[in-house]
Amino acid sequence: MEREESIVNHHLTHPESLVTWEIIRARPNQGKVKKRGTTCDFYGPESPEYASLLPEGWLAEKRVMHHGRKYMYYYDPLGHQYTTKKEVKKAKQASRV
């Protein structure tokens, strides 16, 4: 059985989210799927699921690997990657100071 191609989707409508998306895509090995059958979905603060966590310009990436394991990554407007909600909250607090 041949594995399906990798899929990258974004569900972004806010202009600041789209800018962050372009920053991530421009970086080597960021925003790109490496394994066939893996899917990546990107969400911004305009998505109800992430509205309370993400400020404007931030993104959440939900990556489902070809074997079924799920990973979450979060990106700030500069393209820095965070791997936990705790890190995101800490970075948000630091940026408010």
C-alpha cells in the first residue's frame, strides 16, 4: 500500500496570522512536512479553539504523524517555536512587561 502525500493546511484569515505563516514557511525545515502521510494544520487566534491562548500574530500547529502520533507547536510573530502551552503563557507574560 502506497502512503499518501503529506498535507499542510492553514485555517488563517487574520492578516497578522498570515504574516507569521509566511515567516515560518520561509525558514528552512519550518512549516514543512517531512514524512509522507503526515498532516499539519495551522490555526491562529481567529480559531475559536485557540482564541483564549493565542494573541494576535501567534499560530498553533497541529501535526499528525503518519503513524498517528500528534504534536502541537506554537509560534510567535517572530517565528520562535514553543512546544507547550505553559511556554506560550510565559512568553505572553514576558512580552507584557
